[in-house]
Amino acid sequence: MAVDSSNPGRQLTLQEIKDTELNILLEFNKICDENGFTFYLCGGSLLGAVRHKGFIPWDDDIDICMPRPEYDRLAALVREQKLNKPDWLEIVCYENGTSRFPFIKILDKRTIVRNEFFKDSDYDNVWVDLLPVDGLPDDDEEVRVLYQKMFRYRKLVQMKYIRPFKAKSLAKMITKPLLAMFAQLINTDRYNKKLVDAARYNGFDASKRVGIVTEGLYGVREAIPREAYLKSIDVEFEGHTFKATSYWDEYLHNLFGEYMTLPPVEKRKTHEMKAYRIE
């Protein structure tokens, strides 16, 4: 569908963005039920389910996760076009050569998102992220080194897509053009492959601990005992029931500390997403 860059459509409110993401999640849940996949709410979405029974009020995204073996099978079915899904829903990932992100993004193609700070493309779509859960080493120091490696690889890939003259601070406004020049030398496919290969190195089924690795932001605190992770519970999210790991309390404490306590008002920030419904 051709989109007029000067008039992409009607801008969505924060509530409409949340409604769109929830609809994506419900459609994806149908796909998983039909094909025997299991996903869990994770990160801020799980925190929202536990603390608010839905979105964190000031949040504007949904994160879910899936064990790597199931994730790979899902990616294969997407590649082979064997999923029954509505035309407006698209599933993209690095493994299929349809995304630079090392995880699956589930998109509503009836929407577009303008990204002020990254030149991924002129437009993106409202999305839900599906993050693979990989095996982790037994030793905490090895886990720490692994996550440090992931951080470096992600930053090298991200530099390729920054908009050099768009920044929230003067310091970044000065440094981003230099980073953008350096980024032209970066082979993003090479570092994405390094990132995914390193994440897969400790096999899910052979590891005692697992965690979100490719996009894991909390280092060693991401680690969950595999057997506890695989046991699920039901949680309420925006009036619907989804699954979460039975290790949810320890997981949320690891990531957020006293997670039932609301953060200060100044830390209640959204991604400031500018999304539009294509007309």
C-alpha cells in the first residue's frame, strides 16, 4: 500500500496505540493456539499484568517471549507461509531476512510509525515484540560476559540506523554525526549474525538456566531456572488471560526490585510513539 509521506493518516492516541497492540496480541494468540506454540508475557508487560492487570498506564508497548526451539519453528512456518493469519498482520525477523532486529516483530500493516531517531525506514508499523529465550551458562561471570557482548553487538548495529542530526541532548547532537560516519563501515549482517550465534551457543534444552539474550537488558538478572521457566501460570492482561512463567515473582524482583511500588512521576516515561492509521 502506497503511503503519502506528507499525510500518513490520522494520528493515534496513546489509548488507540494500546488497543492496536492488544489486537495484534490477540490475533497472534490465535495463531499460537492453532499451531501449538506457547508464549509468555515478559518484562514491562508482565509487570503491567501483575501490578495493573494490563498495560502500565504510561507504557506503550507489549513484550512477549518464547523458547528458542519454538521460536525457530514459528520462524520456519512464517518463511514457508504456512500460517493462517489476517492479511493486515505481518511477522518479520532477522532469520528470514525480513528485519534487522534479532527477534520477531508482529506488525499491524494498517498502521505506520514515524521514528524520529532511527532511519530504519521512513515508516515502521505498530508492533508487538516476540523475544527468543535462550540457554545461559551456569557461571554468573560467563553470563555477565555474554550480556556485555550482546550489548556491544546491538550498539554496533544500531549505529548504522541513527539519524545523525536528531537527538534529545546537545552532547548527542554533537557526537551522533561522528558515529554515523563510523557506522558506514559497519557490516550489520555480520554483527547480527554474531549476536544471534552467541545467543544460541548455550542450547535451550541443554541449559539449567535460560533468559532473553538477544535483547536482554538486565544482564545476569535475566537468568531463570529452565524448569521453573517452563511451568506456566495464567495472568490477566486488559481483560484477557495470557501465560507467564511460574517464576514471575522472582523474575520481576530481579528486574525491577520492589516492583509493586510505583516509580516517581519523572520516571514514568513512554516511547513517545507517533503512530498513524493509514487512510
